[in-house]
Amino acid sequence: MEDHKDTLVTILTASLIHEIHIAKSLLANQGIESYIIDENIATSIGTAFIEGYKLKVNAADFIRAKEILDAIDLENNN
């Protein structure tokens, strides 16, 4: 069986980029690296073509990252 611990998974999707940056900072403060997806695309072609910005984390960090974000209820305020 393949090892998927380095696979990136979406932890948060938001229509406002500042929500993604806040979540990224919160995760970074807890030692979890995350990656913003679609930020540069939206700048290039406009947000009308993007269904939301995505924040991704390594699959191995997903549960811990979800607990951190759920604790501040950021994900439910989209």
C-alpha cells in the first residue's frame, strides 16, 4: 500500500482570501505548514472564475489542523 502522509488535502475553502490567511497563520502558530491554492489564479483572471480559495495541509496534519480551525469556528463562517 502506498504511503500518503505527504499528500495535500483541503482543510478550508473560503470565498474571502483574508479568511484563508487567518487560518494559515493560526496553523503556522501551531507548527502546521499549509498552502494557499488559487490565490495567484484569482489575481490573474479574477475571482468570478474561482469557486473559492483553498487552504491545504499535509494529510498527516489534517486531524490536528481541523481541530485547531474548528476550535475557532472559522470554517462555519463562510
